[in-house]
Amino acid sequence: MSDKYNELLVRDVVCILGLPFDRVTLSSAVDKVKLAIEIREVCFLSTPNLNFAIAAQSDAVFFQSVVDSDLSVADGMPLIWVAKLLGIPLTDRVAGSTLFEQLSKQEGRPDKINVFFWGGQAGVAELAHQKLNTTPSAMVSCGFYDPGFVSVDEMSSSELIDKINASYPDFLVVALGAKKGQAWIQKNRHQLTVPVISHLGAVINFVAGSVDRAPVIWQRCGLEWLWRIRQEPALWQRYFFDGLGFLRLLTFKVLPLALYDRWLKRSDVFKSVLNISQVQSENAPTTIHLSGSVHQAVMGSVKRILSEVASTESDLVIDCSELSYIDGAFIATLLLFQRCLNERGYQLTLRHVPNRINRILRLNNVLIRFTFS
């Protein structure tokens, strides 16, 4: 199997509100981005906040952009609160804006990080470009472009992609609105020669000085949205509907899952010993038989098997008939593993899924992400 898929499957990920998130601290996320820049390795960074997570529930393409990311961090205190409620070991919010700020303060680099600003409101990208280049920082702006209110296809011409590549940026900051920005990155990231690409809409405004970021105490209390509304009143409608969507998820998914998961962890099903076996037949899909309880503590064994079969030239079936328990770590890894197979033209099927496992998948809001038989 290629190093690409090995890296994909060794990621320490968990599932929150149906999305995979890397379990990283701000410091380790900064290190990952710095390494990608140093070795010129592509890193598609997604920073889902609550608005992002709510929109991804009903938009399959938007959802897939997170799964296809090389690094997905929780940029929103509500996501951290949900993780805590579910007993998921994800304690650090990694805001995209903070990550960018930390990179701008890095010392001891022989060269500054070249940043290209793509998008934003009229004139803001140019202002961010000018401000970054007149402020002492570990970053320098190597270019900017505002494509205007045009379609993703129209802003994906070879001339525009060449314009970005010719500037030789290390970090491409995209600001087109989350859905449009993720779609543009998905469409063009394989043509771009930029190591780090991320949709960080607010960053351009913060760098330009057109919007002030909330004080740290507001951020820690999860009130950054209120500060944003104070400065940009037009955002109130977005936050209002995000709030309604979040309450709906809390009521019908998160709280029921928290109670069900606690009950399962006190029962014998959680204590069941994990057993894994693999069957590979000629002219038939490779089959993995899973039995017992699959959770964070045993994910090493599961990932080893998945790594072994990821390069198999066939579809894959996971027989779940004797599976008693799964957690968010397994679900998130399964989403990434499915991505591995799909990129190579193969399909993952979950077979004979017990009602208990079906319920866990449904409460995690990922039931529609998999194929069953």
C-alpha cells in the first residue's frame, strides 16, 4: 500500500456530528502545517465550525470535502462541548484563525511563509496583502485575487490556477463562503502546487483589519458568534438557523447517543473481546469478519488489518454480524478507509449489521454514508 494510504489510516480521528476530526492540539496542528510547507507536501486543511458541521449534514459533496481533507480540526467550541458530552477524547479547539496567527509568529525560519489570498469581499484580499507585507511577521503575501461572484467553474480556469502557482505560495487562504470554497478546493487542489490549502474565510478579514477578532475570553466561552454579529449584523440569520440546527441535533442525535453509549459501556457488550479475521477469495470481494467491541483502545489492531487490505484489488465487505459495539474512533476511521477504497475505484459494504450497531451509526448521523447488505 502507498505511503498516502498508510498516513490516512494512522490518523487519530474521531467522529463528531457525523464528521471525522483529527485529535490534535493547536501546537501539533501548527507543526503538521509547518512540516507540509517544509517538505512541499500537499495538506488540504479543513476547519469545520458549527455552521460547517450543520451544513454538511444535508450536503453530501460538502461532507465529502471534510473526509477528503488531510487534516480536519474542530474550529468551534460547540463541537468540543459535544465531544465532552459523548465522552470523546477531543479537548482542544483548533481555530483556523488561531492556527494562522500562530504560524505568523513562528521564529527561527530561514524563509518567511508565502501566503496567497484568494477571494474575500471586494478589495479585502488586496488590503490583507498590503497589511501582511507592512507588518512584522513570519509571513509575507506573495499575491491575491478576488474572482468576484462567479461560478466555481469560472474561477477554475487554467489561467487563474497558473496565476496562483506562478506566485509559488506556501499557504493558500481561500475565502469564498464555506461550501463554495471547499468545492473550489476539491476541484482544483490536484492542479495546484501549493503545499497548504484551506478555506479560512475570516482570516482575510482579520489580516486586512476590516473585522476585529473576538477577545480570547469570548472565544473560550463559545461566544465568538455574538462578537461577530456585533460587528457584522447580517450574520445573525446564519447563526440563528445554525442554532436551531444544533438544538435539533442535540435533541435527536447527541443526547440519545450520549445516554445509549453510557448504557452500553456499562454492559457486557462493551467488554466483548475484539476478534478480526480476513477472507480473500478469487473473483469475490475481500471479507473482514469483525466480532466483539471496537473502540479507541483497540483501534491499532483494526487499523493494521485495514492497512493490509487497503491495497487489495477488489471490493471489500465487513461482516458485522457478531459486532457488539463501535465508537466514534472506529466510525471516523471507517469513513477514511472508505475514501481509500473509493479513490481506487472499489466499494466498501457493511454486511449483516446488528440493530445495536445500526442505531449507533444512525445516532452518529453516518447511516447514509455507508452501503449495507
